[in-house]
Amino acid sequence: MILMSAFIIDLIIGDPQWFPHPVRLMGKLILFLEKQCLNKKNKKASQLIAGAFVAFIVIALSYILTSRLIYIGYRIHPIIGGSVSIFLAYTVLATKSLDVETRKVYQALKEGNLSLARRNLSYLVSRQTDELEEIEIARGAVETIAENISDGIVAPMFYLFIGGVPLAMAYKAVNTLDSMIGYRNEKYEYFGKVAARVDDVANYVPARLAVMFISMAALPMGKDFKRGVQTALQDGNKHSSPNAGYPEAAMAGVLGIQLGGMSYYFGKLVEKPTLGQEVEKLNQKHILHTIHMMYAASTVAVVFFSILSIGLRG
């Protein structure tokens, strides 16, 4: 009930910019704690401990505050408690917002505005976008959607299923920490290490479930189910991330495109392994195809978890 309701609300409302979203509040808290705790003059061990402290505080507060809000809501009235639960569950899902933001990249490419497409993509990825050509921009958008099917949709649903709204919100804190400080660069190499490792662990199961949902969604979408599974099994572990490669490889397989390759991150050229076989030449239209696959995979996921939840309740 909570998951299905939250999913429907997310599809309708998305993530309005004026809304004080919990993730934005988490981001402000992380920035505040970083200013207080990160000192590059400290020893590596001290930076590691400081980063672990920040991660613990943000994750714990996210879980505890969510639990208390729901508890207070139910103390007032069951309907209020249920409404608070559904509302907070809606905020951990990112289906509509992922569509909105990546569609901006597609629209700019469609209009031939490369500079705008690069700028729109830069809001979504950590790679440098200022010199990317059309195919590279399309590839970046497709990879972002595929990875976020796991991070922004399947993982929150998974944690909603196994631990309710508080655990899903704690996961969102983990994911936000990783996106802000979980980088292997000079600034965050040690301070962000714990955040990055916790994110790796938290996304291990969801990333592999995402392969199943993407591949299953390929059937009604007229895409290649078998190739999606095969590509994920063959190429999923090639990625530097222990998780991101699996949904990306599955998406590459079902669409018959090749992802990965050269990208610049923080001024350094990084050669990522290629994922999938190039049955079709990657182009801007594959951004739309990936968005459609995202909606299909999200629907498969919410139905799967809803049926499983009903079955376990008897």
C-alpha cells in the first residue's frame, strides 16, 4: 500500500524545485559537517575517522527522525501516520525527476544545442562535459538513467520492502553521502572512503535486482530480454564500481548499444571498459528509449515488491 501509493505520487508530482526535499536537507547537513570535520592537514587516519563520523551522523539522523515523524503521526491518528509514511516514502523515489532531468539533455540535443546539452548533463554526472560531442552526451545520459534505475528507484523500493520508510530514508542518506563525498580524489580520498564503501554494500543487492527488472521490462517493450541478461552477466563486473556496471550492462544489452569508453573525471582521462555489443549506433533517441525502459522497469519493480509483500503477509 505505502510503496504503490508513493510510486504513483512520484509519477504525478516528481521533485518540484520549490519543495524542501529531504535529500536537499541531507545535502545541507553534509556540507555543514564537512566544513566542521574535514581538515586536509590532518593525518589520513584522522580524515578517515572524521568521514566515518559524518556518515554515521547523517545516516542515523535520517533513520531516527523519519521514525519519530511517523510515530508522532500515528499517535495523533492512524490516517495521519499513514499519510506521513506515504509522503516520506514518495520522497525517496526518483522516477519522475530522472525523466525530467535527462529529457532536458535529449531536448537540447534534438534542438542541436550542444552547449546546453553539455550543461544539462553536467548537473547529472561527475564527468567533465564541456567538450563532449553528441554521441558522448547521449551515452552519458543513458548511463545515468541506467545506473539510477538501481540507485534512485530499485534500491529505495528494496529498503522500503525490507525495513520500511526509515530504512529507505537511511539508504537515501547513504546514497547522498556517496554522491557528495564518496570520490577518489585528493580532497575526499580518505574523508569519503567510508561513505563510498557503505554505498557499495547498500547497493549490492539492488543493482543485481535492477538487472532482473530491466530485462523483464524488455519483454513488453519489444526489446531483447535474453541479451540484457547475457550482457549483464558478461560485462557487469567490468565496471570500476562493484554495482553500477550491472544495470548499465543490462540496459546496453536490451537496447543493443555499447556503453562505457573514454571520459574525463576531475581533469583525468579515464578509460572505462565497454559494456555491450554495438548492434545499433548510439544516438540521441536512445535517451528516450532508456527513459521508456526506466518506466517499464520501475513498474515491474513496484509490482514485484507489492506482490511479495502481500504474499509474506499471507
